[in-house]
Amino acid sequence: MLRLPFRIRAKSGVPWLAGRQRWWFVGRWLSSESSFVQEREEQKTKEEWKGAGRETLTTEETRKYRVETGEFKIAVVNSPTNLLKPRYARVNTLKMDVESALLEFKKQYDEVCQDAMVPDLLIFPPRTDLHDHPLVKSGSVFLQGKASCMVAVALGPKPRWEVIDACAAPGNKTVHLAALMKGNGKIIACELNKERVKRLKDTVKLAGATNVKVKHEDFLNMSPEDPVYSKVQAILLDPSCSGSGTAIDRLDHLLPSFTADSDVNRLEKLAAFQRKALEHALSFPAVERIVYSTCSINQVENEDVIKSVLPLASSYGFELTTIFPQWPRRGHPIFDGSQHVLRTDLIEDKEGFFIALFVRKGVRPPAKHTRDVGNTLRALQRRKKRKINSFFLIRTMGLFLKS
Ligand SMILES: C[S@@+](CC[C@H](N)C(=O)[O-])C[C@H]1O[C@@H](n2cnc3c(N)ncnc32)[C@H](O)[C@@H]1O
């Protein structure tokens, strides 16, 4: 039995889900395992895993154990740790260039610097409060975390493309896409919730993103066969999720409504929607790139969703593609290709995100008119075959009657 320094307890003090699926606090101890690192053989049987004492497991072994036993499926964040987060601010290059923003901020914040992976992102020391800064108020700079910014960069839209942001509000990633596309091309930003549509419109206006068309609609009702979407080349899908990767920030664990059981039901529903939305995105005929992201640390909303759509994705010619190869934290190894997807860690990176990118490399599925032509040809061939068959039947009958 593994001994954990942070045992998850419900308000009653009873360990959560004892006897059912074990839920583990994904915590500091996981990343501080390096002192246990020893040379050990990679492959173990499940029994060996179970027999191994916690003190003898390396970080990687602990991870493998948890993947094998399904303990990563749902992770629970219990206690707020002392997460001293650097502050991030993305320069809205539709309004200002990065160098000018850096110069402006340097006047007040000596330590500000540019992020190495996301070039339009600036890093400030923890606790820097930029909410009232004039550049933020004018929409020249957006307060947006690093992982959130990595999503649009991973999609990599080109300026003339048509792109769908499937679940768009409040619109941080939408306007980041607009900036990456230099205000050209077209972004269809879809949002189901009426109130959030307002927020989305405000964000778009503040950013000066004139190439964004906001749609108050259910993404699942947007037909891939509608000619309006026939030229869409990329889809950003950031569906509703549990938010467990940012739960510490939001102090969700302190809410009276935050219970294990309601969480399990909610997670099942969320995962079902996430999968449906991803399958829907895969069916758009001209789409070449789809990025899927969540701010959740649960395997059920991340790797499980990706794994479940892999056969469909491959039938459409899509493959998972490596994003940010220099980033060390990859997906849980529950399917071949999990190293292509990326995770950010709640403790190491101060927020837990998941990002996966599909790129269409193979054959496209037949477009509707091609399918129709195919069906007609097949029908003609069947008719011809029937005619030939009846000809031979009549001749055979004739010969038989003659004899
Ligand atoms: C995680 S948030 C998106 C955050 C956004 N990408 C950003 O970076 O600002 C998910 C959004 O999807 C919306 N949503 C949920 N189901 C949807 C659906 N079926 N169609 C369109 N939007 C949906 C939710 O209302 C919510 O605003």
C-alpha cells in the first residue's frame, strides 16, 4: 500500500472513496521524488508494482504504477499549496508590438522578461498586479497564463485561414488566434451560453480583432456539410471541463457543493461532451489542424478522450502531432503516441493544462458530392450487372427449352 503524505479527506474526515476507486492528491511529493531515484529495470508486473513500497519507487515508477492501476483517471486537488505563480501577460500584437510593451513595463518592473516558448508572452514576478495597468485596460495586453497561450500557438493558424473557435467565451484564445493571424482571414467564434456571448463580444472588441465573427450557437449543431464551413482549415476546441488544473486558484475545494460523488457524475458528462465535440470537429471536410485543450488534470477528460477518438481520427487521415517538443511533461502513457500530447503540471507549472494537436496527413474522407457521385456509379454498375445476369438467364432458359 502506498503511503501518501497528503491523504484526501472529505469534510467528515473519512478518506475519500475508500474501497472504491482511489483518488490521489496530485501533489508536491510527486515532483519531489528525485531523492528516491535509483537505477531500476523499466518493466514490472502489476503484482510487483503493488508489492513495491512507496519509499522504493522512483518518480517515473510511481507515475507508471498510477497509470497502470487507473489512479490518474480522476485526480483530486485537496489543499491549496503555497503556489507562488509568476504572472503572465500576453501582448496583443494587433495593438502593440512586444518590444514596445517590454520597454513600457520595464519602467515599472525591472524583472519582466519575454517567454522563450511563446514569443508574445511576458513574465512578471509572482504577485505582480497588472489589472489596472493602462495597457491591460486598453486591450494592448491580456492577462493570460502560459499554458492557455500555448494552445493557439500549437494550432499555428496562418493569416489567410478560416478558423473555428468551437467553445470560445470569454475569448482569450479567440483573440490570441486573431493576433497570430495578424487580423486577416476569418475566425468563427462559437459560444453556446448567451451571457458568455456578451463577454466574448466584449473581449473581441477590446482586442480590436476585426476578423472575428461571433456566433451564439451550439458547436454540435454547426453542420460540417454547410458550405459556410467548407473552407475552415483549423479548429480550436477548448471545451467546458472540470477546471481541476486551476481549481487551487479558484478555491473550488472550499465550496460546500464540492463533493466526490457530484464530481464523478459531472466528470462523466463532461468527458462525454468533450469526446462528442472532438468527433464533431474531426468531421469538417477541409480541416487540417485541430487543437484540443482543457484546464483539467484528469485523465478521463484528457488522454481518455484522445484515445477514444483515435480510430475515427485516423479514418479521416488525422494523426496526433508533437507540439512544443522541448516541453518535458507529456501525456500519461495509456496509448501509442501519448508522447505527442502535452501536460502542464499543477505544482511545477502552477497550473494543470492538457493540449493535443491533430494534423491531417492522409486521405480526406469523400466530400458529400463525391459520395453522391460514387453512389450513382455503384447503382449504375449494379443495374448493368443485373441486365447481364438476366441476359444469361434468358439464354440458358432458351437453350434448355430448345433441347
Ligand atoms: C473552457 S471555456 C472556453 C474558454 C475560452 N477558450 C478562452 O480561452 O477564453 C468553454 C466554453 O464553451 C462553452 N460551451 C459549452 N458547450 C458548448 C457547445 N456545445 N457549443 C459552444 N460552446 C459551448 C461554454 O459556455 C464555455 O464558455
